[in-house]
Amino acid sequence: METREDILEIMREDLKRALRKARSERRWGMAIDLKKCIGCHACTTGCMSENLTPPGMHYRPVREEEIGRFPNVSLRFLPRPCMQCDSPTCTPVCPVKATYKRDDGIVMIDYRKCIGCRYCLVACPYGARSADAGHYYTGEIKKQTYEVENSGEYGKVFKRKTHWHSPIGNARKCHFCIHRVEKGELTRCTTTCLGHATYFGDLNDPKSLINKVIAKANTFRYREELGTEPRVIYIA
């Protein structure tokens, strides 16, 4: 039986193989096994740490739902990152083309262009986008803390300080940790998942673990009836 470490190592090898291809030949995707998700919120916490998100902003929330009838009730968990849709509704509404789809399918936000109009927040049917209102955990001492350091998601260009030095005032969301992936590292939520319920890889690679997993399982895409063609696949 494969351990959590074995599964992560297999996905790392898949990732290395994908990175040897041209970017346009990759198609990043994520699968989440709802039978394995234990609702620990480790993915949420790991994501917050990775991206230095402010209070109240979660790129990877885990929704909880009570199912059954008393006294036979239980909780069901649904991790909900950005769906990285193949037909996103958020991109066409952006008046300055700040939100766009890369050739590998990742939907990104260009913080240099974003004007904070929040049209994309309204257009996203998954509630996967948030606006950075400039709040800090540390209040007045924020200038002396990690909260104004560079986050991996927007590199060394910006620090979190003003609207025009993004992302305060701007839209933010999950981006499949592309700053990690392109260095050969798995997404933070994948590596912190205690129940190893999260799989990540190249959907264009038939040998990848993610493709093997979704081929054998009963899968669905969240709100796929909207025609957004999400690349986050749930295993029921």
C-alpha cells in the first residue's frame, strides 16, 4: 500500500516530466478525493502561510455541510480552490484585461493592471475571488512584520503596502501555486493535505497519477452545468 510520502513523490516525478514540455503543452489540474478529506483545514492554513493572505481571505476554504437526519448525522467537507476554468467567466468582464488565462490554463491576475473594480468577484460563480482590503493581523506594527514581505505569488516586484504596489485594493485568488510549480514543487495544499486527498498534475499526461486516479473513480466537477469547464475534479 502506497504511503502519503510515496504518493507525493510520484506526483513530484510527474511534475518534473511535465516541466520538460513546453508550457503550452501542459494542462494543470487538481483532483480532490472527498472520501479522504477529514476537514482538518491543513490545506487552508498552508495556503495562507504560502501566500501571506490577510485576515479573512482564504484561497482554499473548506466548506462544511451537515448531512443525514438526527441522530444519524455527519459532516461532509468540500475544499474549494479556484476551479481554474477552461471557460472562465471572470476573464471577459475585466475592463483592463488584468485577469487572463495563460497558455497552460492557469487563470492569473496581473497586479500591475488590476484597478480593483471587483467585476471578476461578481462574475465568479464559485466565490473563489476576494478583494484585498488592506487588513493586517498585526495592526500598527505591520511595517515590522512578515505581512509586508514579498509573497511568492507576486514575486519580488511588489510588497503588500498600497493599491498601486499591489495587491491591496486588488482582486486575489488561488493560482495553483504556480510560483512553486514552475520550480518543480507541488502546490502547498497538496503537500499539507493530511488525508492525502489532493492530487495535482498535468492532465495532458496520460501517465500522471492524477489521470490514473480520476480514470478509476466516480468523479464530478462543481457546478459544471454552468459550462465553465473547471479543472478541479472531485472524487465522490
